[in-house]
Amino acid sequence: MLKKIMVLLLVVMVTTAASAQQPKHSFEIGKKDFILDGKPFHIISGEMHYARIPRPYWRDRLKKARAMGLNTICTYMFWNAHEPTPGKFDFKDNLDIAAFCKIAQEEGLWVIIRPGPYTCAEWDLGGLPAWLLKNKGITLRSSDPKYMPATLAFLKRAVQSFKPNLISKGGNVLMVQVENEYGVYAGDKVYVNAIKQTLLDAGVDVPLFHCDWAGKNYYDNAHVEGVMPSINFGGGAQKNFAIFEKYAPDVPKFNSEFWTGWFDYWGGKHEVHSVEEKLADFKWMVDNGVSVNLYMFHGGTSNGFFPGANGSNTYFTPYTTSYDYDAPLSEDGEPNEKFYAFQKVIKDKYPSLQLPALPAPLKKITIPEFTFKPVASLRENLPKPIISEKPQPMEMLDQNSGYILYAHETAGPLQGNLLIKRVMDRATVYVDGKKIGVLDRRLNQSTLALDIKENTKHRIEILVEHQARVNFGNAIDSERKGITEGVWFNGKELTGWQHYKLPLNNVAAFKPSAHRNGYPHLYRAKITLSETGDTYFDTRKLGKGLLWVNGKHIGRYWFIGPQQTLFIPGCWLKKGENEIMILESESIAEPKITGITKQIWDTKVDSSLLHGKNGMLPVLPDADKKYAGTLEDKDGWQEVSFNNTFSGRYICLEANASYGNVNYTTIAELRFLDAQGKEIPREEYNIVFADSEELSQENGLANLLADNQPTTYWHTAWSKNEKQLPHQVIIDLGTSRKVKGMKYLPRTGVSKGRVKAFNLYVSEGGFEFK
């Protein structure tokens, strides 16, 4: 016993001595500078999210950040990962933020924490837990009493997880963020103040900040006393800070997100943003002592069901499993051209800066092609059903993600239209075990024709896949998954439904069964490895489904692209036997995979609008022409007030001339104003037609002109199949509206293709095509 006591005393003495030797630091916000230990401090930071990187690789990625010249790491905390069910928190393993901060400190890096509760980040529901949506009528990101208690409880628990890492406690956390881009979203300052006060009450005694896009309107919406403002953008640094200084002159300039690339979505083209596009702005900020956070420095992977989506009530673009983001450190942790270009800017600014060498590259391996064997049908592994008169969404049944199968029995014949209001997100319809068709939210589909003549009893089954929840904009309140607004056949609502929950959190427990044609099927492959290393699984011989490696859910694959490979970290493989499982929803005779060393991007089936692809053009009667005007060749929003107020549901903007004397047209964002001059909510828009879209060399989808992202844009074709002016895009406002004006945002920084002369056509019932 005495020996044990002596050992414990020795441990306490050593720990105390180590703590005493820990250098004391201080950090505060000055009038123009950040102040670290009493001296001006230039933050050069990079964003990386510990939840998107395997824990064994944290140190490797952090070493590379330091080697590039970064002095700080910025990270989000994803609430839905940390609290998957109400009151049950997880801060272990890959979610151990305290350990992440400690490793960063050991590697000579400061940390900025963004605990949310909302994060955006192309993460399912912007990091908010789906179980919040079980509360009918809840208003997320607000002072709604249905939302606030759980929100503040999470923040209190989140602070406890990183409180010892604060710089005031001898750690390396410099600042903590209050919410995220809230001024872009709303202006509920009761909510913002409650978050601020909760962080303070929980023990955050380091500076607080908030971020938004540059603009006094955003600042006025979200700024509260005691919280430093900062701005996010992907270009135009000087212009954005000139705007910022007008309303926030007495704080350090901090670009809290400098978008180094962009995210990828299924059916789009892989996003590539060149060094040249980003370097000048980064150099200007570094050279002028402007603090900056590269979003992203390293994106990593959105494993499992965590990828988010952009969208509204009318359009939907779910993101890929890869979160490569075209960042300086690629998805697999390899430095690329941006890495070295940004590193040179930092070294040129601080020539005496001694940077550590890059760590040795992590090992990569190839794996010979292997074939999967069928195991079990999803249809034969249904749980006990839950009965309800009307179909219930997943969240009402305490399910966050996965699939859900709805079954209804009815008498035949079944000849007519089956309507599922708001497919969330992809529904496969079966009648008597036979696959009839698919309704896809991405394509705004909701109706399927049935032609079953037998006058007998029939079983309708609807298998709905949760693909992603929208993570940006006002659509988040209605992102419940499954069947959310009912099912009708020939105008009659169908009632009496069986619900089968399929969260897919333990597919290894599926009981073996025969294949059921048309239903997703579980396959297994066992591979033996003599060595481990990072690899990419080439999924081009698969269809659409989900993949697990040794029990870890890697994520979704889909033949449409652009992602054709899944990154498999070597730390999740093992020498000897490895088990790979897929849940495949397509009819693939022999699913096969090969392990390769490079990511493959290739879009097989794009999400473009169909009329333009098929050569169809709208008929635009003179009687529908309501306005003709000219737009200016300049950055920033332009507002056009019409001479008269027009009524209609469908608006066609026809670009007759473009700046730069080119045949193509670009529009970053387009909005219409009602009779009171207020914006008609873009969440209600549906882009029903574009005569042309650029899909070969960049993402030029017409849907992007209403995605509320200033860095994306509709671009008519230019690399091939270029069409002559004029160019048309048609917007469905969702219902008949009185329209008095228009707001137009041109593509930032690029004059060629901006709309010059245009006509506006307004129709109540829509336009014909020929």
C-alpha cells in the first residue's frame, strides 16, 4: 500500500511540475490586431474537421498544416455526431475534440473552435440533429422554445469537452464562434444572445466571434455586443474588406472562411478551382497582415450518412461522400499545387519562418479486383412494422437516416397516377413485389403511372432512401425524410400504412436470404491483405448503394458520378482478412471492386434540365413580353424596378446580348420582387427550363442561379455544343405572384458572359415548347 501511495505522489509531483513549466499565454482582440502575449498576431489558419478525418491521421494532417506555414487550425463541432440521440453524448474516438486540440498544440498550432450549434459545412442538416424535427412546427436556428432547450444543453456539454484546451487554461484554443453565418439566414438576436450567454456561462473566457458575408445588412441581423464580426468569401478580398470596414472599422480584419475550392454533388461535374483563381486574394491578405482561415485546408471525407445537400422546396442537390473540396491537402492527405503555392506566399511574407519538413507520405496500396457474393435481400430483413393511418416520416419514428419502407394494401385494378407529395429523397415503388419505378427529389418527381388491370388485392410498397438533408437556407425546417405529406391514387388519399424502419446501423446482422429482384441486396467480399495502406475503391462496376469496410460505414457510391472512387484509409484496413459489404440497389450481376491509388472523377449522368438538351425551345408570345432592359457590367447585386406590376407564375428571362462579345451567358443569382419590393423567397422557385448549360468544363447548371451561393452560377455551354444568343431560363415562382422588380447578381470578377440586354416574359399558365 505504501508503495502505491509513493507512486501516486510521484505522479502528482511530475504532473504538477509539468503544468508549472507550461508557458502561460494570453490572447485578446485589439482595435486593429489580434494580440497574442501582448504582441500583434497574424492568424494564418486552415480549416479541417476532426470528424471527417480518421483519428490515427490527425497528427499527419496537422503536421502538414504546420509545414505549409499555418499557425492555426479551425474546426467545426457537429452536434448531430456528438449527440445522435437526445441526451446521449459522444466525445470519444474520432469525436474527441480535446485530444484533437492537444495534438494540434503538440504540433505548434493554435485552434479556433466553431461549436455551432449550426455549422452548414455541407453536413447533414448543417450539423443539427435530425431528432429535433420530431417536434412538429419547430423553427430551427431561432428562439423557438421547441428548439432552444436542446440547443443550449448541447452547447453547455460541448464547452465542457474543450474547456481545458482554452488558452486561458494553458491550452491552445484562441477563439470560439457564436452560431455560423447567421446574418445571411435570419435576425433573431434573442437566439444569438442566448448562444453567446450560454458559452460564457459554461466557462468560455476567450474571445467570441461571429462570421457572415460582407454587408451591413448581414452584420445588423446577427451582431451582438461582445462578439467580434468577421467575413467569409471566396474572392474579391479587397472589395469585401472595403465593405466590412465601413460598418466594423475598429476590429481586426479576419477572413474567417476563404473558400479554396468548392463541394461536389451527385450528378454535377467535379469542382476544380485553379491556383490562379485563388492565389492573388490569398497573397493580398497575407501581405497586408489580414488574418485568414483557408476553408478548406483539408476537407477529408463525409463518411456514413453525414453528407448534406443544397436545396429548397423545389430543387435538391445531395453532396458526394468525398469532401475533397479541391483543397490544398487532398482527400487522401496529399499536398497539391495549391499547397505549395500558398506555402510560398507565407514564406515570402515571413522569410525567417522556420517550417518543419513535410512528414513522409502515407503508404498507398493497390488491391486486385475482387467480386462480391450475395448475402441477403433488404426485403427479407424487414423489422416488425409500425402501423399508422397516414405515412409518417422517419423522424416521427425516432429514425435519423437510412431507408424506410411503407406498405399499403388495396383492391385493384390500379390504373392511374400514384402521387407522393414531397419525395424525401428517393422513392422506389413496388406493386406485389415488382419494381414499378423510381421518383427522385433531385429531378422534382412526384407522380408515377400505374397500369395494373387485375381486379384483386394488391400490396403497394414504397422504399424511401434518405440521401441527405439540406444544410443551408430556410428549407432546413422541413427536411423530414420518407413520406412527409401523404400518398394519393387518382386523387384519393391512401390511408392505412405499415412502416418498416431500416436505419442500416447493423447490416452484418441481416439473415441470409435469396435475392428479390428490384430490391436492394446485401453483398459481401472477404479480401486478405499482406500489407495495409490507403487506397481508393474503384466503384465503376457497381451501381448505387452504400459500402462498409470492417464494420465502418464509408458512405454512398453512385454510378452517375462525379465521384467514382471511395477513399479507404489504411488505418481502417488490417493485415489478414478484411470484410467489405455493400448494399446495392441496382441490378448488378457481379459487383466488383479494385483498389487503386488515385481518385477518379467522372460524371456519367448529369442533372441538367431536359428541354435544352433535347433541342426544345420556348415559344415566347409578344403579349407575354413585359419588360426589356440593360444590365451593367460590374460586380455586386443590381436591382431593376419594372414600369408596371405584372401578375404571373412563370417568368422567362431572355438574354439577348452578353458583355465581352461572346455567345454564352452567365448569372450567379436571380431574384424577383413582389408588389411591395420584397424578395419572393428563392426556396419557392423551380427552374423548369434552360436552353443551354455548361457541363463539360465546369458546373453551369441553371439551378445554381437560385442556390444562394454567390460563387456558383448558371453558365450556358461554351466548351462544346455552344448555342447562339439569345439564351432563355424559365423560373416557376410556385404560385401566381405580382412581380414589380428583379435582382441580378453577375458572376464575380469575370466580365465575359454577363447579361447585357434582356427581355422578360411573364405567363400565368407556362410556356409552350417547340
